[in-house]
Amino acid sequence: MSEGLRHWAASHPGAIRLQNQDAYLCRPELGLFSVADGAGGHVAGDVASARVVAMLDEIPGDMPPPERLSAVRARLHAAHGLLLEQGRARVPQATLATTVIVLMVHGDHFAFLWAGDSRGYLLRDGALHRLTSDHSVVQELVDSGAITPDQAETHPQGNVITRALGAGGPDLLVDKALGTAQPADRFLLCSDGLYKAVGPDEIMDILAGDGDIAQRLVDAALARRARDNVTAVVAAL
């Protein structure tokens, strides 16, 4: 773990939904943090997100740093296979799916791993950098030039993801972003309920502030009547 690593975490069902299908994990002794957002269009999204977080939480606290990235990957793939198996075993057959984003920080290095549209951000030198790209229909339309980022904000397929643990075939594709950590860096992991309710400028302002940063982010989303579950995990050097 990096010296002086602090963290905050908060989660809420949102202003509309009664059930919270998000889950999160904070393991500062490993420099390991995660957010999982159960796919609301499928049954038992809460079961899927909780399962993924629980499997990540099984990583031993004394695992050497060089082994941690492989351990996280192995558990994500194992969770994907388990969710597929549990979905096939249900009657009728069902899909138990969840997004996931994982942050690992050790020394002056960090890594994000993700599948789905939960996001990872970095606040550095007064600027907010989004380090992940959504696995979603809307993101594909933006990347192809079919729609603009502004049009994406209100697109009717805004909740359709193209990649998740527990959905699709047996092979899981997980994207990775690596970087060098610097003093005063702050990392944000969040479910889509946050960034769809709160704009990047306000996220940046809150992330740069004091107090319980994660709770302040969730409160900002609730003040805007967030229509989805909202989860924020912040790690700060």
C-alpha cells in the first residue's frame, strides 16, 4: 500500500429505486478498491455485484504486490464463470450480470481494470481525467462518430452495456489502464448513477474538497434526483 493512502466510500439506492444493486470494496492494506453495479435489466443484479466483490475480498492481505494484479484478474474471470453457471442453473434460465471497476495502487504505480460502464477518474493538478471507456452501445456510437458526446447524455439506449461479468460467452474481456501515481492524486471509482446525475465540473470540485468526499458526491447525485443507484469510492495519496 502507498504511504498515506486514504479512502472514502458511500452508496445509496438513488432517488427513484428502492433496491441498491451496487456493491463496493475498500482494502487499503492491499491498495485495492472496487465498485460493481448489478445489471438492472436482469434478475438478481444485487446478487451478481455482491458475488464479484466478495470474491475480490478473498485476496489474502499478505499477498505480495507482484501477485496482486494476476489475483484480481483470476477472481474476475472466476466470478464471470460462476455467474454464468448460476444463471444457467436457474429455472427459467436467467442472466446474473454486473459491471465492475477495480483500482490497485502500490507505491508510485496504479492500475484500473474494468468491464461495463462503471468509471474510473483521476484528479491531478486541478484537472479531472477519465481513465476508462464505457463498454456501452452509446459509447460505441460516440466512438464511431454517429452521435456527439452531448447527444449521448440523453440517448434512449444510455443504459445498454455491451460487456459485463455474467453476460455473454465464457471468455471475459477486461480492459486495463496503467499509470504512475503522483503525490496528491485522487482516484474516483463510481457507478453510472453518479456521473449521469452530476456533471464533471461538479465532480471535480467535490473531489478536490475536504470532508467525506464520497458522501458529498452521492449527496450531489441525490440532490439531482438520481434515477439509478449511486456509489462512489475515493482513494487519495
